[in-house]
Amino acid sequence: MRQIARILVCLMLVSCFCAPACADGFAHVEYDDAKVAARAAFIFVDINNRTLYTYEVSDASRAVNEMSVTLTPPAYVLDVQTDVNLIENLFKQDNYAKWTWRGGINKNVTFTITVGGVLAPVTELRVSHDEALKLLYSGGVAVDEDIELTGLIFTPEGGEPEVLERDALGFFAELAGEYEQLPGTLRLTYTKESARGNVEIPFNINRQVSSRGVSGPCTVTFSVADETVAMRILEAGSALGTLPEPPAQAGASFTGWLLDGEPADEGTRIYGDAQLRASYARVTEHEGSVVYISNADGALVEAVERQCGAIDPATLRIRLKGENGRGNEDYAGSGWTERNLYYAVANCTSEADAGAEHSNRHIPPDELLGFEAYASSNGREVSASFGPDDFELIIEDETVTLLLSPEPFASLAAGTGPAYMEGRGEGIFAPGDGITRAEAASMFYRCLTEESRESLDERGDFADVQRGSWYYDAVTLLAGAGVAEPRADGRFYPDEYITRAEFVTLAARASGLEPDYGPDRFNDVAYSPQRAYINAAAKAGIISGYPDGGFHPGDGITRAEAVKVMNALLGRSLETGRPVSPPAWQDVPSDAWFTVEIALASSYFVEF
């Protein structure tokens, strides 16, 4: 069998919702949720059992048992074998195979896929539509929105012409052979104002071709909504020049062109491909509508101060942000109501993004996108910005009440309270066992105040934390509040044992300790990513080190050590209260250093 020159392997695990993982652009693997905790390896071999390619799914706990593999360009799947239990229902047809397997829990599985067939070397030539226009421009053709590309033909030196096919992304052709570079000419045909033309330019296949553009020409489009109404090509660094007039829109006035949300004019310089969008003022004559922003329990002032520091509430000014404008530009009719219970924003305007004159007019509630607050703080002007995710609206006729959503926060329930730790079997506490990362997060989540738990309305997203798992709320909600954090690769690893450094970091964040970047309090934490939180916890007196002067940050923390830290955070001790009917644990000696700590953690605690 001749050498297989290129195989693109796409492994599709049957599911409606898939999370892809890629390796070196050669294999594309998709897999979905399932309770199969295994590591899966895929080895592609030829008929002489020579390995062509290998790929390992590092966390196959999310793989389903029905699998299929497609080889592209076409080769042949001759056989599929595995070293774990059985492959069933194997179906093969040309370059496609499908099977099910009976993998066990917590097993490693290796699929060996035998491949046959001969694939000739192929090099793909692709020219995006925007790049083709730039090539046309470089060939001396004036390019604008009236031009239409009708075809591209590449002729390599000493070779036959290749017609590029057209698809949604532009033009492409598959050239026989593998090339790092291939000089030739590119012939572009086009029509413009009913006239036809063509241009030939030198072209080397190793040229970087993409919609982002080559050095020099930049594609500039002018759009209304998602429709392009004008386009031009400029040299990088050139000014836009005369701007086009967009089509009129009923009930709205054109206020200018926006580039990345900022007003653009004739002198705006372009340094790369750019899209400008038309801005329209949609205003309605309306007097008397008011938006009331609630300051119950000081919520509004507190929210502004979280972003700006202490402010003088008497200097507060608020400007609404509408769907198409800045809103309430001169603050007419706005101010505090009696006892500062609400800040009233009256006579709102709905315009003008691109610099048109502002007038006091009404923003309909369905166009309200947030507000900006301005105030004085220690003699300087400060501002805070709030978006739709920060509030909810209550609309009654012409009155709109805006309620700020509480910020998520973590606060531990100190003092009298129930047990927060259980045993690991009848009469067994297992004080020397480790704690998994999921168990640690659940411990802290269980010890939050009710008000704190209710404030946690944002969730972190981890590929290995599945909805419905017993620890899902604890891990994702604490992550959303910035308490729990992933490992370096973005995964949480809920079933792995937590280290002493990770546990103390969780404790410090849950209790609101600020990181301490001062001198280290242990001799082995200088290179620990969690050193600032370890130092902060040591300063607060909730942890201590070992006789050798170290903290041993990378070691696992035991259940006994964990409850000692938690009791310190919750203020549980025999000096502050007493445990009520503590359980008798067979593996907790009466004279061990952790005996009292475990009693305080595993029973109801009554504060004196």
C-alpha cells in the first residue's frame, strides 16, 4: 500500500449538543455528556499495522457509547477493535464506520482503527471574497459596491489552468500535489455597470490569503443593519474621504457613521478591514415620562460606590442609555425624591450617537439599555456604568421603576448553626482522608448565610461540571462569585483531591480576606500561585504551618485539617460555645488534636 499523504479524521459522537476538542488541525473530536469515566485513545493504523495518527481524549467521562468516524479525504475503514469489552453493531461503508461499545466505569479504552486506500497529495487554494477584491484592486481596477466577481482561474508556471469554484466563503480549488509555494498567474473576471472585464496578476500560492486582508489594501464596507450599501478599498493608513449617504428610514434621522461604536468622519484613518454602521435617531415627542431608580437601603449609592469609591450623593446625576442614543443629556427635571428613596430621571431623550444635537425626549422602556451615573468623589468627577443585566424594570403606564440587582457576595454563617460535616460511613469520620475539590466547594456553600446564597445569581462554566451533579450549584455559583476557581486549563476537576493551598484560597475568598502580598509567612510558598491568600489566612490566624517552617502548599489537606480551618472561620470553639450531642466516631480518639474540632463540625453548635 502506498503512503497515505493526508487524512482528516472527524470523530463524531452521536448527540444533539456537542463540545468539540481539536488536535493539531488533524483530528476533530466531538463528545457529549455521559457517566462513563474513562480515558479514550484512538489509534489509526495501516494494513501493515503502522501507526498513521493517534489522538487521546483526556477526559472521556463525557463520551457516549455510540460513535462514528469519518475519514476525509476518503480512505477506507477496514476494521475497528478495542481492548475494553465489546464493540457491537459495527457498520462500515467506504470512509465511514459506526459502532457501539460496552465500556466499563473508570476504564481506559483504546480504539484501533485500521485504514486502507490510497490518497494522492492535495493542496487547497482558497481566496476569500474580500481578498479577491483586493487582488482586483491591486491589478488597477476601481472597486466599489457595483462590482461583481464572476470567476478566478489560477495557472501555475508550466501547468494547466485551474478554475476556482465558488462557495459562501469565496473561491477555492484543490491542486494535485503538495506545495509550500507555487508561482503562477491569477486571472480575475468581473462585471461592473453591465460591462465585463478581466485582469491577470502574478500570484504565488504561498501568499497569505484571508478575509483579514494582506498588507496594503483594506476593504471598507458601509452597512445599514446587516445590508451593505457601499464599499470601497483603501490603502492602509488612508482617510475615509467622502462618506456615502445611507437610505432614509421612516420616523428616524440619520446621525452619522459609526466605526466600532465611535463616530467616524472623512478624516478617520483606516488601518485594516473595517465595517461602518449607520446610526439613526429614533425619537418620539413625549413629555412627562419618568424613570425612578430605586435607592432602597442605599442600593443605588452603594452600587455607584462599588465602581467609583465614596461619592457625595447630592452631586449624583444620571443619564439613561437608549437603544439608539445617550439619553437625558442635560438632566432636565431629574433629581432625588423625598428621603433619597429614588432618583427620578425625567424628560428622557433617545438620541444621538454620532454627534447630532440632543433634545429632551422620551426613551421607550423597550429601548432602555442601561444608565450612566456621574458624581463627585473627593473633589474629582467619577462615573459608573450599568447595563441590562444589572437591573429589572417595573412598568406602569408612563412610570418606569428600575430596581438594581444585588451584587453576588459570599458571607459565612458564624455563630449558632447546624453541623456542616458528616461521616464517611456508620460511625466513621475518616479524619486522615483527603477532600475532593467538589466536597470542599460544597462545604463552604453549605456554610454561607441564606442572604449570601440568594445573592449568587451568576454561574461559572466548567467543561467537567455537569448540570444535575450533586455539587453543581456549589461549584458554579461560588465560581460566579469569584470564590471557587478552575485549574490552569479552565477545568474544575471536581473529583480530584484539593491541595492545602487551594483550600486556604477558597477559605480566604469565602471569608472576604484581602490578598497579602507582603513578606511570606512560610518558607515554601514563594512560588505558589496562592501565596497571597496563604499569607492573608496566616495573618488572620486561621492557619498555621509545620515545625519545619513550611506550609506544604501542594500537599492534600485532610478532613481533620479542613474542619480546623472552617471552625476558625465560623468562630466555633469551646471558648465561644458548645457542640450539642456530638456523634461518637470510632476512628476519632478522645485524646487526638482534632477530637474537639470534629465534634464542633459534626454537631449542632450553640454560641454562648
